[in-house]
Amino acid sequence: MTLAQYIYSTTCSDLVTAEKAVLISAKSIEVCQRLGLTGRVFSTQTHALAVTEGPSDIVERYYQAIASDNLVATALLHTKRQVIAREFEDYSVWLDIGEPFGPHPHVHQMTPQSLTKAMPPRPSARLRIMVDALFDDGRLVA
């Protein structure tokens, strides 16, 4: 089985509220767990940076579904590559939506401190560069 890792960013349509962001995140986690995907989503209410990894065909179909979702205004695939091993052991979403939200085992508040916790112990150079480029003081830069 060939493994792939996609790193992409999205902007959300105006239909995404803070409440919807949490619900969408929980559904995304459920779907990715069922499909055997791992990775991270770092998101504000309007922008997201996502890393999705798993079997190549499943990652491709998942990315296409995200890119064609009516809640996604734009999707930009930054890198698509085959990998020997996954960088993440699970799939979780880290949100900075300006509002507190209830606890969820895989949806977390994104803060400067939690960004470090969200990363794998030894991230690839590519992942480090993308995160460094798109984050400022631990916050996703829109």
C-alpha cells in the first residue's frame, strides 16, 4: 500500500459560523478515523491548514471531497507526496475561532502553547516549513 501526505490550505465560505466550525471538525474527525486517515487541521473560522495522510487513493478522494464542499471557498494543495511512514499517529483538529467550545477528544483549542503539542515529535522539514510559514506567534495567519 502506497502512503501519501497532502498539505493544503482552505478558506471557508461565509456560511461557516464558530458553532459550525466545531461541528464540522467533529464530523471530519469521525470520517477520517473511519477511513484510516491521520493528520492535523489547524483552523480559524475562515482559514485552515491541513495535513492529511494515509493510503494514496483515499487521501486523494478525501482532498477532492474537501475541495468541492460548498462550505469551502478555496482549496490550495501545497504539497502532495508519497511517504514511507505517517508523521501523525491520529487525526485531530485545532481551532482558534475566538470563542470557547465544549470539550471533545479530538477537537482542541489552538493557542501558541498547543501548537507545539499538536505537532509530531520529529516533524519533517516540509511540515516544519509550512507551519512556520503560515503561523505567527502560534496563530494561523489568514
